Amino acid sequence: MNDLLTAVRAGAHRDVPALVLKLDRAGRKAALAELKELRKEARGWDWQRQDRVRKALHVAGAGCHTGAAGCADWIGGRDLRGWSRSPYPLILVALGDRDPAWLGDLARRLAAKSLNSEAEFTFISELARMAGTPIPVTDSLVEGWTERVSTARWHGGSRRTPLVGILRSDPHVAVLAPRLFEMAELPAQVGWYETADSTDHWPGALRTLAEEGVLDRSQLAERCVARLVRGGRTGDQRFFLTVLQQLGITEDEEREHLRDWMGMAADGISVVAGHAQDVLTRLDARGELSTRDLAEASGAVLFRREKKLVRGQLILLGKVLGRDASTAGELLPVVAEAFGNEDVTLQERALKLIARHLPADDAALREELSFAAQQLGPVHREAVAALFGAAGEEDAVDGPYEELLPPVPEPVRLDPAPGSVAELVEEVSAQLKSRSWQGSTPGALAAASGIAPFERALDGLVRVARTGRAELTEALQETLAGTWYTEHGIDHQPEPAYMTTDHALALVVGSLLGRVSHQSVAEGKSRWTGTGTCAHAALNGVLLARAWEAAGDVATARVPFLLATPTWHTGSLDPAELVERLRTYQRLGIAPGPADFSQALLRVRRSGAEEAADAAAALGTPEGDRLAAWIRADEPLVPVLRHGLTSDRPSAGNWWQRSASGVRQVLLATKERPLIEREFPRSFHWLGRPHLPSSRDCYHWGADQSPHWTATLPEDGETLAAWLMPDLLRTADEGPRGSAWCLPRLVEAGGEAGVALHLALAYGLGARHPEDRISAVDALLVLAAQGRLDTVLLGRELGVLVDHDLVKVNRLADSARTAAATGAYRTVLGVLARVLPTLLAYEKAPRGIGDLLAVAAECAERCGTEGIEPIAGLAATAGRKGSSQTVRQAARLAKTFKE
């Protein structure tokens, strides 16, 4: 045993298997106890020393375990897995004298863990071979298998072996390949192919193996259909559809899965729904699709937003109606479902289809369809009247048009900080146990719930640490056992670049529990944290400065509460409330923390707070005087410079750039505010410096790290909009989903709504992803409801972005259509009337302008054009020859200006 421990401490991992095999069962148990102690001891070593013994410790512990469960836990231990070359061959040697049943049990236990690399797959498959049992089939094991297959395709990085050849020779393919169709998400390697027309990919290989009888073709087809019905990630759905198409589904299989095709057509992603629609069309052609099933499927498809799908379904319905007039009673009401589609052209197609097939002698059906036609807009009024007569006309609307806008959001007051130990510990643990260092989505809960949970927990820690420190420490120690900061504290200074509210809270808890030294706290408080080159790092630096200061406060119980805790959910702070907090500090003889007080100033609501300013000045303290002066100045944190661009040409100046790819990037600069560098801590100085626009990449995008960004300056939405503009620029191009998260929060922020906020909104309305466009529409409607929307300014900024190829017209049309559908017709028309002249002036009409004109025409027909200036270029476009969507919708819009 001593020889084994000596070898482990020396890092002689190659000697370990032989030394383990020399020990009997009792010797291994005794050695295991020593190895466990060594493992605990090693956790406190520096990483270089840990690295020397890690592999030897891994092999020795696995070999000395006598139970399969304990052995599996040891092998899967994360602190033992920092090796570059796998120790598994050595572990296999160390387990060479075990009973086959024991090895099989170990293989099954390891396969059930999240061990999904190529090395783990090879190890577990070898254990199964030694045990003489089938390889255990789990999602983790299949991931490791696909990784091994991917690696085997390459020889030294120069030659690639065809995938089908590798799979054909794999002894486990018949067992593991079908599991791909059961996994919640496909491994990344499975969906990869070199080129768009590549045949050397998994779908093609699976088809070949099915043709050769290696895999069961009918089973694969059944599983493909099941996965397509179930839905899932877009990439996965495309994979299963490709496999199904490669397999070549038979007519019998098409007929057997009728209900599945109906479900796919209704709810599948576009490409899947299109395939299902094609199958339904074939079934109809063969007489295998009943009228009832067609009606059921069509009702769902006609509500989809994809024009191609809706058009295809109307064509199919038209074929059936033309073939069998007796189906009119069942199918025409379904056709009328298209009246609710947002596209006017599709509404018109449906109306014509009804006019063509409506029986003259069916009064009940005519009345039903007449009622459905009432949801059509004014553009169809004449056609509806011609088809249904006076009964089909909408009732005249008396009185002036009334815009429908959402209610203005009311600020929600934060609940008081938890006052009891039990409540506080529950809230703190709820945040820390689900956070990024525990392996979950970084900051996901914080992003969803805003800044409130963090701020309440932070203030609660400071308060309760002063009144019930011993009870709080004991409760946190017990509840957070096993979390990193509780066990280890910190071994380096946290970086602003990666700071989140989660890490800030953990840092304060670590200080309270004694896991962060007084020296670390002192160094952290004196460190200049606001050194970031982007706004994200600077705002993170403010959070880090506050965290270090609070870490010192909980360690010394110096202050009774924090000054900067917000009053409202936006992060804003009631000035009268801040005055009262300063008065309490004055009475207790406590000096405010510099970072805490500075954050409080940035959060305090300044407009209409003269009475609070007088009360602050009456305190007679330096902080009271600073607060009074800050409120009375009522200035933005820093002024935002207007860019010098128009929708015609970029002007000279410093407000636009070209990226490396040559794409113009419209951003905004901010001026300096000397007061920040003069009176605020160094961690805040970045905020007061002048900043030229920059589009350089950084690593702080998205809502997962961001709740505190908008809450740092909740009264300066214009400044924040300018600083976060690069994020929104990327949102309109190649950026990730969710990047427009900040727009609704910026609209709720205080301060003016100037060029920065409107430019930010313009980027959001042209965002790449639909969910980001929804965020922008929400922000647009709230800004309009607040009476702060400048439609002229927003229209101008949209024209600039379109003119500089930064926003696509079809995406803008989608946003405009969504906003108009809420009833905000005049708001949308006011914006579009300023954008359209730029687009109509192009020699070649941009893609999507017909849709944009259609939305504008719909709005004009609903709300009228009173107060809207004539749109330059509209008459010329409407007078062109041809019947394109652009010409037709331009004529329709032009007509509203004449009426």
C-alpha cells in the first residue's frame, strides 16, 4: 500500500496498475481511505502540483474501489479529469482481475453519467467487451460514439474516410444509430456536412446502411416521422426530414401516417410543413384524403405566416372544390379562415376562391361567409359588397379614429429586503445554486426576473450580517454546502469582463463565510475595476466595485443597509427615500461607501425632485450637498452626439465606420462629463469619459449577463442606448438571438428619448430574429403610449439604416405589420411615411418594399391620412406599368391620399 501511495504522490501513473493488482481486497480498501484523504488535500494545492498527481490518483482510486457504484463516482469525478491524455487504458489494466458481472455493472453506471467524449465511449465499450455484455445505450454514450466516428473520418487531417465505410465497420452501429432518433437533442457532429450538396453525411450513410440491411429501414422511417411530429430544434428537424427523404417513403407509409402529416403541416417548421403539405397533396391526388381531413389540416395551415404554405393550401383547396362542388359547404368556411391572415394578397386570393365556388342557393353558407368577411379591411370592401351585397358590408364607424396603444407601464416597487435569516438564506441559495459556475445557463434567472432578486439579496446580506451574523453564517454554510465559493472562496481577483450579479452575490457570501480574506477584500476595494474598453465591461466594473465594498461591509458589519438599493423594478431610486437613508447614516455617524453612494446617485430620479434636493442640502453633509447638486443639475450622465448621416448619403465625420467586411456601421459617440472623474471613484470614471463609437467584438452580448447594465443608469436611457448600440447593430446582422432584450427596458428608463433611443429602436425593428423584432415592437408601442415617440425621427433613422444596408426591408415590414395588428395604425403610418420616400427613390426596388407598402396602405385605410404629408415617389411608383406587388400596393396607398 505504501508503494502505491508513494507512486501516486510522485505522479508515476504508469506504475499504478501493477501496484494495485498486487493488493488484496483489504489492502485496496485501506489504500482507498488514504487516497480519499489525498484527494481532499490536493484540492488545496496549486494547479501545477495537482496536475502532477491527478492521473495517478485517478487510476489508483478506480482500481482500489471494490464496489461498482463507488468506482463509477470516482472515475467521473470532475476534479480528477483535468488530464490531456486519457488514463482509461491504465484503469482497464487496474481492473483486469474483476469479475465480468462487476465490469458490466460499472459500464452501465458510467454510461448513465454525463461522460460523453470519445475517450469515455472507448472506455465503456471496452468494459462491456471484457464483461461479455451488450454495450449500454444512453444519450451520453451515443454522443461519445458520434465523436469517435467523427474523429475516425480523418487521417492526420489530410485524408477523409467516407462516413458510410466507418459506420459499416462499426460493431455497435445497429444498436447506437437508432438511439439518435430518441435523443432530446442530436450531437453536433451528426448534423455537420462539408458542403450544401454533400452526400457524405449521416442521412446518406443511414440510407445506405438501411439498403444493405444493417439498419431496419421501416424502423428508421417510423422514428423520423415521430421526431418530426414531436418538434424540436430547427437543425434537428432538418436532419430527420433529410433522413426521411433519403429513405424514400412509400405510398403505404404516406397513407398510414396521414394524421402525422396533418400535424406537421399545422405546427412543423416551414421546411417540414412544406414537405407534409406535399404529401397531403399526393394523398389527395390518389383519393386518400377525405374532405373532413383536408378541412381540418387547412384550418391550421391558413393561419401560418409563411405565404408559400398558405398559398399552396389555397391552391389545394381550389383543386378539390373544382373537382367536387359538393365539398363547398365544408371547405369554403375553411377558406374564409384566410381572411384572418395578415397578408392582403392572400386575403384577396381566398375571397376570389369563395366567389368562384360559392353556391347560389345556399343562404346559410352565404350568411356564414358574409359574417367572416367582416374581418377584411377597407381594401376589400367593394369586392365583399359585390359578392355578398349590403349584408357583407361592415357597419360604418361613427366618430373619429381612435389609436389603440398599450397602457404605460407603471413602476413596480421592490419588496423590502428579507429581514429574517430563513427568508434571506432561501433567496440567496435560490440564486447561487442555479448559477453559471454550477453549470447552468449563465444568469438566466436573473435576466428573466430583472435586478430585483439580486438587489434585495445584497441589501439583505448587509442588514442581517449586522444584526444576526452568527445565525446567518451557520445557515448559509449548511444550505450552500458544496458550492464553489462556500468551499473554496476565490483564488484570484474577479475580472469585470466576466462579472455578473451571480458572481457579485457569491463574492459577498464568500466574504461573510470567511472564504475571502480581509487582504483580498482590501485589494479588491482599492483595485480600479472600470478598465474595460467597452460599455459592458465598464458597467460590470461598477458592479464589481459595489461587490467588493459590500464584501467588506458584511465582514465588518459597518453599515446598517445599502444606499443604492432601488425603489422600483427599473433600478430607479426615489430621491426622498435616499435622503432618509443618508439621514440615518448621519445619525449613526457612518460614512457612506463611495461605490454604494455613487451608484445611488446614478439611480436617483431627478425630474421633479426639487423638494428632495432641498431636504438633501439641509442635511449639511458632503453627501447631502452632492445629492442636492446632482438633482438640481438634472442633466444626462453624458451628452450623446447626433450622427451626421442622412438617408441619402453618408456625410463626412466620425459617426460612421466600415467594418472589416466593408459594411457601414451607424453608431453614436458620447461626450465627457468631467464631474464623474472629479467626484466619483475610479471604477466609475469610464462612464464620464468621451467615447467614439466602436463596433469591435467583445464577449458580453446578451441578456444572460445583463440585468445590472440597464439598472446601473436607469435614469439615462439615452446614454445607455448609445453605449449598447453595437449590440443592436449586430442584432440586425449576424448577432445571436435575444440581443434586443434591452429595448423595452431602455424605453422604461428616465431621461429624454432622443436620437440614440430612436436609432436603437430602428435597429431592433430590423433585427434578424423574430423574437428581437417583437421586443422592438413592444418598445415602440410603449414609447408611443408614453407620448415620447418621434415618428419623424424614427422614420429618418430607419431610412438611414436601410440606405446603408444595415436593416433589411422585409424584416422592417414584419415589425410594422406586427405593430399595426395591435391597433396602432397611425403610429405605424407616421413612421413608414418617413421611410418610404427613401425606398421609393431606389432605381431597383428593394426586396420587401411591396410588403411595407401593403402595411402602410392597411394603416392608411384604417386611420386615414389626415396630418400625413404626401409620400414622395409614391405616385410615380403607383403609375408604373405592370401588376407587381410593389405597384399594386403603391396604388392602393396613393388612393388613400386622394380620398
